[in-house]
Amino acid sequence: MTGTPLPTGDVRIAAIDIGSNSVRQIIADVSPLGQIRVIDEMKAMPRLGEGLEATAQLSEEAMEAAVSAVQRMVTLAGQLGAARIEIVATSAVRDANNAADFTGRVAAATGHQLRILSGEEEALLCFRSALAHFELGAGRTVIMDIGGGSLEIVLSKDGLIERVASLPFGAVRLTEKFLTPAVRPRRVRALRAHVREGLKKALPVKDWRGAQIIGSGGTFTNLAGMVLARQRVAVRSAHGTRVTRVELEHVLDWLQRLDSEERQRVAGLNPARSDIIVAGLAVAAEVLSRFDPHDLLTSGYGIREGLLLEAARISPVVADPGMARDRSVREFAERCHYEEPHARQVQMLSLQLFDALSGRLDLTVDDRRILADAALLHDVGYHINYEKHHKHSFHLISHAELLGMTPAEQVVIAHVARYHRGAPPKLKHSGFGQLDRSLRERIVKLSAILRFADGMDRGHVGAVGSMTVKWSSEALRVTALEAEGATNVRLECWGASRKRQLLEEVLGRRVMVMTSDGVEVDASDDGEGE
């Protein structure tokens, strides 16, 4: 088994991160521009940090399990043709008195040297990963990674590092110190007081209150998983989920009152992390309390991805707000060989209609961004085939790696694209009916706009240059004006008229489609279905 051929210029790298709680490997192809295409992943949980606080030693059992896991990972990396294999260890090995024994065992078993990261190096890898996956070009950002043994924090302004801190506030370490043998609210309060005091000494808050907060590590992906499960939103990845401080505190308060078995059954929480999740969330809550943001942004990427970029000698470029998302959506559309002129035309017409109606439909700037992306991607399902291409669009968008947006936003984009044609949204439709009411309402409104705009480019020739919208108590009059060089827009008006029904239902009134010379085009009686 040698793995799949690499695109020109890409390098296949395996990154193995030996943490206090788990050992994780990612094997990926890294492009010269820093794009990461994951080939395979592997995970083990030897809990190297268990008992370290009391003994200052890695246990024999944990070392054997960890070495065995790393050996399997190196074998897989070799079978998949990795050109480089990078192995690093963090807090547990860094703090252990018998670290040299462990590193020697890894080298003997695998033939590869293990690098023990300092707290600062660990934090910088997290920052490198965040820089590649989020827009850090404007304003202040706090990146935090909660591992099993330590908390790493980077303070960044306009994409440049101002301060780095590594603190002994890992989830395994604090669980053993405060929450063993059982989690109790009073013990959680003591843990939080301990963390609060440490943060106060280590981190300034002047000029940093309200900064954007990004959290990486299992604590945050599991937090996002629980929040999304409560919202009944099913996503492939929790990356990009926004969690408010209130939601975090509610989840923490809830979990600390459950017993161990009850926590293992919580939807969205990995049962293997149920014993240390309370400590991790308590640390996160105190960091948020220190910097006072409205919410935090969950990263599905961390040390391993930073290690991949470091090994490939790639420095991510600082992205201004919106750039990462725009680039990600455009590149995905290009990979699907989308029809760009039609997509851009539908996007332009959708946004014109949105701007005219958003106030009456209670839609926001965020909804406008969602509509713009859905319009650009609505026909990517042609990449599979024309038949039911709207459903193919839904599945392609749902599983795409799109940066700069939350998982919930990606779900909405996928549904809006799916409903640009065919049957309108219905509760019985798989995926749609399980969403909460507010998301369903947004999808219906945005789908209604997109359907109409798509009809307004029925011939895919960009004949409509713009639309004017006139609102009355009885009807909405939409007049199509010819683009430069176009002589007739009757086909486009007919297409829009055929796809107006959902918009009429959303607005609660008739939609009249007019040519520039004032003639109404009504396709309701042509007898042809969509």
C-alpha cells in the first residue's frame, strides 16, 4: 500500500502529537500555498498525564500504551507514503522526571526522534494553525489551547503575536487536583478560583477586553458538539462553531451536576472525555471571564496542523476579514467546475432582491452573506450530474471544507442551495425537519429569494442588468431591466414568474414580474412544472 499520487508540489507529511490525554496523528498532503488535504487520522488515549501531578513520573502502563500507539502510527504513515514524519510531545512528557526514558523508547520502537515542545513552542504551533484557518488580520485575538497538562495562550494583534503564555491548567492535571474522586460544584468553584488567580498574574487585560477568542483542543470541539446537539444541528465538523459565554456557563453548570455515567451519555460529548470535560470547560470559562468576549470560536485544528505547516516550511498569510471565507467558497466552486457567469449573475440578482426585502423579512447582514455564498454554489451539483443536481449541491456543500463560517452557517448555505429548485422546504425532508425553527425560517426566506433570482437568469446569458422593486399592500412588483447589449428579457421574466410561489408565501402577497416596458409576464397558467 503506497497511498494515492500527490498533486504537483504537494508534500505528504505525518504529524504525531503526544499529549497528556491522547496521542493523535494526522497524515496530510500540504500544498505550497498551505492547503491541507487530510489523507488519514489515528488516535489513542493512553493518558500519559494520569498520576503525574502526584508522582512526577510517567507510569509504566501509560508509557507502554503510548509507545505502542506511536509505533502503529509510524507504520501507517510509512504505508501511506509520508515523506516526513514529525513526532512531538507536550506537557506530560515535558514535566515528567522520566521523560528521557520515554523518548528513548519511542526512538527505539520507531526509528524516529521525539521532540519535546516547550510551552511557548506549543502555543506558537497553535497560533500558526489558527492563522491558517481564521481571519486574524484585523483587531485583537486570543488563541487558547487546553491540553491534558497545560493551557497555552497567544495574544495577537492584527495577525502579529504580542504575548505567549503556558500555564499548568490542563484538563487531566486539574481533574486530578480538584475533581477526584468525584465532580462536585464546590470543587469546581475551587478549581475556577485557582485558575482565576493564575490568569490574573500571567495575563494583562488592558486593551484586550472584548477580543476575539479562538479555542482549540478537545475541550472546545466537545463543547461545540454538545451545543450543536442541543440545537439539533448535525454537522460533519464542529470547526467554526460560535459558543456564547452564556451557553458555556449553562453547559458547565449542567455537566458538573451529573454523575460520571450520566455525563457519558450526553449527546455531542465523547464518552472518553466525560471525566475531564468539566475541568476543561471551567478553564475555558475563566479565560472568557478574564477577557470578557461575547462568545468564543471553536477551532477543529491545533498543534498537529501547525506542525504540518512548520514541517512543510509554510508560513500562513494573515487574512483580512472575509478573505478566508471568500477564497474558500470560490476555490470549492472552482473544484466543482461551476458555471461562473451564471453563478455570479444569480448572486448579483439575489443580493439586489435581498437588499430590497431584508427589512420586511427580518433578515440580517449575516443572512446576506449566507445568501451570497449559496447563490455562488447553488449549481455545484452539476459536478455529479444534472439530474437532481440541487440535491447533489446540498451534499457537496454539506461536506466541503469551507473556512470563515460556522457549521450552522454551512448547514444553512447547503439547504438554501438545495432549495433553489424542485420542491420547497418541507418538514418531512431529511435534515431540514430536524433543524430548530429559527434556522428553518431563515432557510425558507433565503431559498425564496434564490429561487426567484435563479429564474431571472433562465437562459444563463446574463440578460438582466438589474431589477427594481416596488412594494404595495397588494403586491410586490419586480421589473427586470436589460443588461447592456440585451434586447429582450421575456424568457428571464417568465423563469422568475415560474419560481415566485415560495417568495409569495414568504411575503404574504402576490409577486408581479414586469418587463422594462411595463408588461407583466405571468407563467402561472402555462401548465409546465418547474
